[in-house]
Amino acid sequence: MSAPVSPARGVYQEATRVLLRDSVLDAVRELLTERDWSRISLTDVAKHAGVSRQTLYNEFGSRAGLAQGYAIRLVDRLVDHVDGAIEANVGDVDAGLRDAFGAFFVDSAADPLIRSLLTGEAKLDLLRLITLDSAPVLDWATTRLTDVFRNSWVAAPAAESAILARAVVRLAMSYVSVPPEPEHDVPAELAMLLAPYVAVVLARRDAATGGDHGGTQTG
């Protein structure tokens, strides 16, 4: 029987894996500034990241797995934008959601993989990643964002946090393949759509607990 892995060793191994994934995904991003996704091979990525092709296969499995890893990092940025915007707008859900959507749309528009998706020849593998095969990416972001709504000043109950998280993630990702119309303030419109739901959830929470968690503004 093999010796058990110590907690310290486990933490080190996970940190090493995170560093590897970040290095590889950074390499993909850098390559995408030079050429289209359709012209990037796993060999190109491995060479640019300074790792072996086998290491790349072991971590991501395939070219599709590599694209999925990149997409997960993209939705991680969405969660980070929401987290930061909520904390920067304590008591004002409308402003928090507006700022979060706005920052994500700007981020997405500048992302080289998204730009590659929207230009040049059709890329069915990327399109499937945010449509038919999007479940892993959406589930990852929803789980993280649910925790944000539960653990921030919003402190919404678990079920309602999950409902809000799913809505935010799906709405945000729907604009990746079809960018927001320039004649509309889409972040503000989405915030107007979602903020009343949050206000109801928080009113019920406060009524149930008999407390005031800071109040909310919805416009």
C-alpha cells in the first residue's frame, strides 16, 4: 500500500497544477494574438508554454479540452467581476449588476479567443463550447457565483442565490457569441431586469430574520 499524501504535499501539487494550467492558457492567449484559433495546434501551445505535448494531453485531454479550460477561465473573470462590483456597491444591487455586466462585456470583447470566434472562418468547436457543450462551463461559473451571492453583503439564501447565479451566467454568456448592441445600454438593461428579483429575495430574507442587512437600492 502506498504511503498517504501529506496535506502540505497535496497543497503543493495543486498549486503546481494551477500554475501549469495558467501557463498553458497564457500561452494560448499569446498565440491567439498572432494567429487564428484554427491555425493553432497542441504542439504550438506546448512549445510556447515550455511543456511537453504529453503534459498538455495529461492536463487537458484534447484540443477541445484546452478550449474548455480557456472558457472556464473566461467565466472565472465574470465571477470575479460580479464579486468586485457587488463589494464596490454595497446596498445597491442595480449598480453592482450593471458594473459587473459592463466589465465582463468589455473583457470579452478584448479577449483573443472570443475575437477569433467572431471573425474569419466558422469555428464549430468554439461555437459548441458556448452553446451545445456549454454545460460544464456554465455549471462551474454558477457554482462559484452562487457562493458570491451567499457570502457577500447580499447574503441571499442558497436556493435564491443559485437562481440568480444561473440567470447572470446564462445572460452574460449569451452575449459572447452575439455582442451587445451598441445602441443599447445592455448592462443597465440586464441590471434593471434582475435587480427587482434580488430586492424581493432580500425583503423576504430580512422579514424572516427580523434584521436589516444594509438595505438595497434598485435604480
